[in-house]
Amino acid sequence: MATCLAAATLLWSLTGCSASGGFDWSMLSTNPTPTPQAQAARSDEEGLRLAMPADSGAFDPLTNGSADMQELFSLVFEGLLRLGDQGQPEPWLAETMEKTQTGWTFTLRSGVEFHDGTLLSAQDVVNAFEALKQAGESGPYAGCLQVITSMSAQDNQTLLVETPYGYEALYSLCFPVVRYPEQDGLAIGTGPYKVESYLMGVELKLVSSGNWWRKAPAIASLQATGQQEDPTVEQVQEGELDVALVELTMASSLYAYSRVGTQDYLTGRVELLLPNLEGALSDLRLRQAIAYLLDRREIITSAFQGHGVAAEVPVWPDSFLSEQVIAGEQDLDTAAALLEQMGFEDLDGDGLVERTANYVAPTPTPSPTPDPSASPEAGEAEASPTPSPSSTPTPTPSPTPEADEEEDEDEGVTLEDLLGDALQQEEDSQHLSLTLLAASDNSAEGTDVALCLQSQFRAAGIELEIESLPFEELLERMQAKEYDLALLGYQLGSSANLQPLLGSEGENNLMGYRSATMDADLNALLSAESQEAYQVAAQRLYAQIQQDLPVFTLCMRCATRVTAPDLNASGTARLGDGYRGIENWSFGSDGQG
């Protein structure tokens, strides 16, 4: 889905990063070979049964913001560009693209036809953009208006796009190219299926277009039926639907889950832990300690039934941009060393760290004989999340009153004296306690994440107090900086642009994060002109996140494409493109291929 469609916003509903070898698809749950139910074999001519919402709205992808309808629209409409398997913009209705001084030039594919037989022209793309502008800020692709300055047709096959952005602009050119009939009627596209009939909220019938510029789909027709509730696994299991796009997180779904074909796919919704950078978490060492105590895989397993991928920064784990980002593992020893640097230790053996009220932070003493080949660059030691054992300061012990040696010799130290000293030390100590805000008007999954975090913080000796609040009240508390940590979901766009979240003036920057370096990195990303330069800029941005830790990314949520046991559904689903690869689908008795 283009950036402009999935605009980055904070979500009240809670929603990994790969090593250099690329995304490991085995991290996603899949059940490719279910046991087929006893039933007569179906032919591809019988059609595919789908679901659509009862409030389906107008059949126009440029004005209808329903996510469920956008999935269905992807069967009928196509964009100038689309996102490839690694999330990179690639030519689709366009055959070539070239960067210019003022934007981009595209050459369209020859011979592409709309479903009414009209040949696609550059002016059709311009007209679709003008319709998008008419939809305005309320339209699902409103974000495109902030990126594309103007669009014009040089000739039938050549499109000129003006934009102040570089490679970033390509993500906004995936919007559907729509043709409107001269008389009243449904919008027309160029995709593998065309509309045979549409009754709003009741039924949508699609048939193979017959003139698609790619391979004709094997399954000749599709029928989507309106329903009030979201589609379920059980509907596929019982034969009511052939495909359902669902979120499987509850254990009650697991039995049905094993009896149908499934493929998890990434949703772009990342679980974030947002620190108050104007409170206790202004200390980078404490943020670093939290980064080490987190066990992301436990959160995915316990809260989301395995339907998620661990992530350390807000990036699509399968993206070409994430190839050099490696998710960290839990390391309680390093977390403890960082807390000790801050003067926190378990002084009374209760499993929680504390420090005395008269603790004085030690002044680091530089090594008299540094090794140039091993020493970090200036300023690097403070930003590094891994403390050096040789430089880990030892907390200064609490000063004690001078003892009267003569009196000790006469009377000795009694058990009462020892107990009194211990009680006084405990009274003067300060437990490390943090407040976590979580939305109360959320599903049980949010509670599960919060409780899992509470357990992980406790294992590191930190007390985490959970406050469940209505979402609006939670935001008010964050804006007033009356919190330590907040648990929220964030919807990523398709690109790497994180200005709304991390920019000094970003509308979703509720943490109080201000960094001239980050602002420069964000601007460099937007101005990068080539895919290679864009990737370099993104890596620099992600490195800055890992250094400053303005947010903690826990995982990216997954949804699941559930298919009937006798449906061979190939192709990797993506957000907004759950029926990706449908031209290669077919019915058979061997399950998914």
C-alpha cells in the first residue's frame, strides 16, 4: 500500500528486523498443506467466494477509504507503480521511469487496455490524479497531495511528474489509475478482473477481464458477499468462504487454523514503547538498559500467538531497507551493568534494584594509557548501548558516621545495631519504579503485552506499574509528560519516512525527542534521488534510532490469509494486496502450493 494510503498515525489498538541475508520468511506462521475435507473437486470455472463489508460504500478506490474494499479494489485497479516483494516501488503500468531535475518521467506500457477496451494513456493517469485531488484530505490517498506537485502528459505514452522529493515520491505513485465512464457508472480499471455487477453492501461479482496485459487468471470469476462481521477462519473451514483476510491471535482459533491453508503477512503495524524523554528516561543509560531487558519473541508468542516479527526499529522486516538492521537479543547481564552505572543494585535482596538517597554519581576517570586501535571515537562511548566491563563504574558506597572505636571496644556491635542500620539503609533507598500507560479501551492483547513487559522489567529488577486508561486520557497524560512509558501501536507507511514520529516538529512525536542529527537524517532520506542513496540514508536513520533510543520497537503485527483446503493460493500477500498473485491461483485437491 502506498505511503499516502497508509499514512503514519498513532493507533489506539495495539498492534523483525532481518540480518544482512534478507528477510527470513520462516519467521512467519504458515500452514501450506492442510488436510483437504472430503468434498467434490471444484473447477476453476466455479469461482471464488469472498467477503466484503456490509457498509461497502462507493465502488471507487480514490474516494472509498475502507481497508477491506481496498483489498477488493486491487483485483480491478492498478497503479503506475506497485511495491515489489521487498517493498520497493517498481514499474507496473509504467514500463520505465527516469529521475529529472524537477521530478520523474514515466513511459507507459503499450497496449494496456481498460476494461471497456479503451487504451491506457498518460492523460488517464493525469485524470486519475485530478480525481484524487478532488477527493481532497478525506480521500484514502490524501498523502499523495503532499508529495506530488503536478502531473502532465507529454504525449500518449509519456507522463511528467513534478515533485520536490526524490526516490520517496515513488511510493506516492502507486495510487490506482481509474477511468470514469462518460455516463453514470462504476469506475473502470485495468486489472485482472472487471466488474460484472455491484450492489452496495450486498454483492460484488467480478469476472476475468479477458484483455489483461499479463497472464489471464485461472479462476474465471469471484463473488464477494456483504456481511456485518469480519470474515472468520470458521467460515473458510465450513465452506462459506474460500479466502478470508483475518488476524489470528486467540487460542480459540488454533484448531480451525490447522484445518485450512494459511499464510501470515506483515501489516505495517508496529508495537511501540514510547519513553518520556523529559523524565527519568532522559538518562540514555536507563533507555539502554530497557533495550537489553526486552524479550521481543516472548511478547510475540504470549500476546499474539506467534503472529508477529521481532523488530528493533520501525521498518518493514521484509523491506530492502532492513537488510543491515539486526534485532538485539535479551541480555539481562548488560542491563544490570548499565543500571549499576546509574547506582542501582539489589541492596536488600528483594529482586528489585534501588539506590540510596545520598548516592553520588561517580565521575568517570579516563584511562592513562588508551589503546588508539581499540578506543571508540570521541563521543561514541556515551552512545554505545554496550558498557565496557573495564570502564563500568562502581557505585559509591553510602558514607557512614565515624565510629567511636573506644565505645565499640567496650560495648561491641549488637544485633539491634545491625538491624537498625539495615532498616535505615532500606528507608533511605530509592526503588527504580516506572509507570507504563496502556489503553484500557483495547483488546486483551494490549493487556497481555503490558503484563509481559511488567514481568520482563521485574526480571531486571525494575518495578513497572501499569495504568490502564481510555485512549484519549492516555494521550492527554503523554502530552502533559505525566508518564514514564506508553504502549501504543503505530501504522507505518510503505516508505522509510518517519518524520511524523521522530522529527522535532512531528505531529506524533509525543516523547519530547529533539535531535538536529535526526532531523538532518530525515531530510536526507526525503531528498535521496536513487534507490541506493535512499537505502544508505535509511540505514543512517535506523542507526541514529538505535543510538538515541527515542522509541522502543517491539514487533510488527501480522495478519493471515486463510484459504480453503482445496485452493492452491500462491504468491506473497502484502498489506492492501491480500490477493496478490491471484492470477496463479487454482482449485485442486492438494492444498496450497
